[in-house]
Amino acid sequence: MIPKRLKPGDEIRVIAPSTSMAVIKGKQLAIATERLEALGFHVTFGQHVDEHNDFFSTSIENRLNDLHAAFLDPNVKAILTAIGGYNSNQLLSYLNYQLISQNPKILCGYSDITALQLAIYRKTGLVTYSGPHFSTFGMKKQSDYTIQSFLAALTNDAPYELEPSETWSDDKWYLDQEARSYHKQDGYLLINEGKAKGTFIGGNLCTLNLLQGTDYFPSLKDSILFIEDDEESHPLTFDRDLQSVLQLPDAKYIKAILIGRFQKGSNMTEEALIKMIETKKELCGIPIVANVNFGHTDPTATIPIGAKGYVNATQEMIEIVVEP
């Protein structure tokens, strides 16, 4: 089930199902609002987005109320999460999946929001979108790639390619918008060659793994699995988290794997990642591409969870195409 595309004049509702929006600087919020409105959208906010407690969040009830209200409001055409965090999986047992299924619309975010996105897709079949938070639009610089991918995914039905950006960054831009460091990106990192068609399933790896053994974990059969993690994940934890996925019963049906670019704080190197993948005999024969622009580095692509697409990875060319 693919939600209706965004068009000029549509309302985008911002909610905070994980960390409170109160942690985001006011100037950043103003920039994000102005940028989305400049694209032709109308931005509104959930009633409880600024509430916070000892865990930098608010109650399950209030977060659910904002999420359900956004899906129920006929004026709201898309829902953006304010920011990520740690606790969106608290909501899964209490979500009204029938309400969501009867009022399908765009839900976009990443990181901890992966739990919500995968659960909703698993329970309703609604395609959700791994992409920028509302706060991401508050980035002054290096935003063109992010915006263009967001629009490609959410405003038209045409296939689009996930192309490597020219530069990337993982500095704490939200602390100082002017002190930015950019690194040249030399295309993607090809680990395994191959061609594959499948369904995009994935997001933040450690959050995805929280759903193992629950009713909220989607099938990996015929999937293009895309995974990433933040700087809290180092090579050894990423290795065991990936191995855990590969031991799931339907992991043998994974068609391809895309790995998001690692933050420098993770201490993952290309050499270490290649050696890690080489130890996994389960992955022989399927295309694997790393340093893809999604996750916790900037800029970031928008990838629809549940949409079809294909990967064509050779030494001469790497194509990653989404077919909404």
C-alpha cells in the first residue's frame, strides 16, 4: 500500500514519537519550517511534541495521541518525525494499526523511528520512508541532495536512483552550523558484485534487531536489505548485529545488501568492513554495496520501506534504483 504523493499546499505534521522536539534549537526549527514551506508545504505540529521528562521524551499516551491524530486528520498528507532517540518501540503494542491502515499516509524519519516504520509496514502493508527527520531540514548547508531525494521519493511515481553524493559530513552541525567539515565521496564501495531485484527493507540495524522474535519484524524474503548504524556501533557490535539478522529463518532469501556510510566515531574502516563481510559465507553470491548515502551521515537519501527496486553492481557501474 503506497500512500498518496505530496503536492504543493499539502500539510505536513511533525510529531515526536521518540525524543522530544524540545532538544532541538529554535533556530534549527525555524530553518526547517521555512525550508519546507518554501517547497510549497504547510507545516503543523503535534500537541505534545515539546513535552519532555527525565528520559527526554514524554508519555506513551501523549506520543500515541499525536501519532494517531496525525493519521486521522484528513488535512495531514505526510508525517515527519522531529528527531530520533531510543524509545519508539515502546509504542508498538499500543498502536492502532487498523486506524493507520484505514488512513494511509506518508511517515518519514530514520534511526530509532525504524521500529515504528517496520512495525507499521509489517502490520498494515503501508510503505513507510526511511529519510530525513523534520530537524534534518534545519541544516543550513549540504541539504540539496537530501531535499532532492526526499522530493523524488514523496512527490512523484517515477523510478529514481540512489546516487552517491559528491561530498559527505558527519560533524555535529546542530551545534555549529558554520563550522562544517566535508569529505570527498568517491562513489560507493563495492564489496560483492551482482544483480538483484527485491523489496527494500531496513533502516537502523540495532533498532531493527529490537524487533526480532516479535510480530513487528517484516519478512526478509526477496528483500534488498539496507542497514546502517550510528557512532555508538563499532566494528565488533556491527558484526554481531548483522550476524544476528543473517541467522533469521528467511535471511537466506535476501537478494542484496546496502550498507549506509559509517560515522567516523564508529571506527569502522573500509578494509574492516570488507573483511567482515568476507567471513560470512551466507552472503556469497549476492550484491553488497557500502558507503550508501542513508543513515547518520549527511546528506541522506529517502528510501521507501516496502517498495520494489533493483541493484546492479559491477566494477564498471553501480546502480541502485527505487521503483515506487
